[in-house]
Amino acid sequence: MASLKELKGRITSVKSTQKITKAKQMVAAAKLRKAQARAEAARPYAERLAAVMASLATKVSGDNAPRLLAGTGSNQRHLLVVVNTDKGLCGGLNSIIVRAASAKARELTAEGKDVEFYLVGRKGRAPLKRNFPNDIGTQFDTSQVRDPGFEEAEQIANEVIGMFENGRFDVAHLVYPIFQSALVQDPTVQQIVPVPAPANAGEGSVNSGAVVEYEPSEEEILEELLPRFIKTQVFGALLEIAASEQGASMTAMDNATRNAGDLIDKLTIQYNRSRQAAITTELIEIIAGAEAL
């Protein structure tokens, strides 16, 4: 049984931890509003750009199609761009992203495809290296950047496009969470190279049904829009992971604060019982000694 001194020390230690988790929760709550606003503000632009590109993609086909749209003609080699956080204390967020990436990798491997990982963020590296030691490729470091933004997204997209042009892979998928709320972050796997033409292209897309003459040509416009579309998708993934991280961190720290409070209550009860037992024992000894005299 722990001594009174040990119990008192544990109570003090848990109280210190509770102060830290409470502070972290408040910081995450303050950052969440800004991160959520940035992520939600970027979604309409990405959707509109996809609609514009869908309209153009229906007008370009065959040999005239840019390579980023037409692909290599093969789907044997796949690149998984996995976006994780650089910091911990955000619950199971990184775990669900790693699980989604691992499931996609195993699915492709079962089909006889070759898989390579492009890792963004530090926290997902260890489990993926452990499960796929021979498939880890490029690792993009964002740990020195306070708030990864479009500059980092542009660097990642340019590296991915460069790898595609050099024949490193045939198809690239982006794995990241979509922020729904502080409690829910949905992992998603989205193909970004070759840029997928929407199945309903022409229905609800820009100028659908209208006769439009483009200047310059559709091919030249797509040559400019396709890299921008990939950069936009990567940028959106960075914004979504930032919002998801703060939401998951706020929830995790709230749970940790509550658990610390419950543990403090249990330890306090145990401390009071032990102290009461010690006092009772001392009184019995005093009374027994007095009666012996």
C-alpha cells in the first residue's frame, strides 16, 4: 500500500498534468476557429476549379490531352501522398490516416501494383516505416513551419509532378483527413495524378451546354490549370489537417483533463482513508499505552 507521502506526491503530479492539459485544450480551442475558417474558405475555390477543369476536360481527348490528364497509359506504379501532423497530443488523428493509407496500400499490393509512399508530417512515419519498410520514398518536412500554407503545398505539388514527369509513378493518391467537427475527422483517399475527369462532367459544370470559344486553346488552358489544380488539392489537404489537428487536440486534451480530475478524486479518497487509518492506529496505540500504565 502506498504511503501518505507517495499518495500526496502523486496527487500533486496529476494536478500539474491537469493544468498542462487544460492549457493545451484552451490553446487548441483558440487556434481551431481560425484553422476551421481557412479550411472551409478554401473548399469553394477547389470545387469551382474542379468544375472549370471538368468543362475543359470534356473538350480535350486523345493525343491532344496533357499528360497530367491523360496519364501514362498504365496504372502499375502508385504513389501515396500521406499528410500527417508534425505534433502529437491530438488523439487518434494520425492513426486513422495511417490506417487509411495502409488499407489503400494493401489493396493495391493485393492487385499486384507497386506502391511508394510520399510522407508529409512526422507523426505517421514510424508506423508506415514499420509496416512498409521497403516502400518509403520522399519525406517532406514541415516541422520548421509554423503554419504550412500554399508555399509548402506548391513545393509538394511540384515535387510530385516532377516525379510523374520523370516516370517514377503512374497514379498518385492524396491521403488526408476532412475536418467535420472537433469530434469527427474523416480520412479520405483522393486521386490527384492523373487528374481524374469527373464522371458527371458537363452536368452542372461551367458553361455546360453553351458554345464557348476559348482563347488560348483548351489544351493551353489545361496545361496551366492542371498543375494549379494539384497544388490546390494539396493546399486544401494541408488546411484540412491543420483544422483536424486542432479539433482532435482540443477533444483529446478535454478528455485528458477530465480523466486527470477523476484520478485526483480517487487518489484523494485513498489518501484520506490512509490518513484516517494512520490516525486511528496512533490513537489505539496511545490508549493501549495509557491503560498499561
